[in-house]
Amino acid sequence: MVYVGESAGAIITTKDIDYNKLMDDKGVAAELHDTEALNEVDFYVLPHVGEEPFVESTSYPLIPMVTS
């Protein structure tokens, strides 16, 4: 199976979506208590790097992924 996701569709492939809370408004999903995700990848996706309105929330040091 091939899965392609952009933005939230990519974030949901990680182990847990809690790391993304800086980019989201908790009021939109006030009843969300479990942030466990699909756990399909062993890294965290950070979409919208350098894009408004996420410039500040995505300004953390990034570690590039290198495949051989």
C-alpha cells in the first residue's frame, strides 16, 4: 500500500501528533485527549517550514534526513 499525505495527512503518520500542538488551535479539537497517531514512520514530519502563519512555530533546529 502507498500512502501520500500532506500537512496533517503527513503528521498523522508519526507515532504521536502532540509535537505539532504549537501549530494548531486547541479550541478546534477541545475534545481531543489522545494524540496517538498511525506510527508508520520513525521520524516527525514538520510541514509548512518557513510558511506563514507557521514561521515561528517551525523555527526549531532541524536535522536533515539522509538516505544512502
